[in-house]
Amino acid sequence: MEQRWVPGQDLVSEIEEELRFISRIVRQKGREIHVNFQITPPQFEALMLIRDHGVLTMGELSSKMFLAYSTTTDLVDRLERHGLVERLRDPIDRRVVRLRVLDRGLAMIEQVLEARRDYLRGVLARMEPGKVPILADALKDLIAHIQ
């Protein structure tokens, strides 16, 4: 049986600390960007989830965001008031409410993502050019093993 490599505690601790630091900075920068677009991080997350799935029910959105149904309803109320999403009644079961991102919401998503990409582009431009593709590959590998 082939023996599997296990990273040492020091390396694991170092990587965990670096990931925590990156996560904190990304969240902080994300909040700054979201403020410029007058949208909260949870609202943006909801927009992205609805867009990525095409249409979601309120229950599906609640589940994917790990939020109480009532919290999700309040969040969607704000998105709807700003003209970013719409509620659609299911034609077969009128109790079911489906959510769809409107054109204005899609435009906002693209604007926010572009601002985030601009920030990241500036960060990556300060790195050694040869390390950027290596970082991209390492992140893809990490994601593949996390899921």
C-alpha cells in the first residue's frame, strides 16, 4: 500500500494562518467595494446565488445561505425594493415563490465583480509574474481537494 504524504504541523499552521489573513483582507476589501455600490455582502451573495442557479425558491436561497427563512425574506425584500430581483409565483403552486435576478441586478453584479477584479489585478501586478500562474494552479488544486 502506497504511503500518503501528510504535511507537518508547522506547515499546516502556517497555511491556516495565511488563509485566515487572506480571508479577512478579502472580506474587508469586499465590504469597501460593496459600500460603493450600496449593497451589503449578504445581498450580493444572494444575487450571485440566484444568478448562478437561474431561479431559486425562497427556501432554496435560505438553505444555500444558511439563513433563517425570515432573514432571507427581509434580505430579498431589500433587493426587490432596489429593483435587483423579482418574486415570481409558481403557476402550479401559488404558495411557492421563485426569485429571479433582474437586468439591473445583473448589471450590479458585473460592476461589483469588475471592481473586485480591478483590486485583485493590482495585487497580482505587484507579484513576480511567474508566480501568478503557479498561485492560480495551487488555488485550483486546493479547491478540488476541499470540495
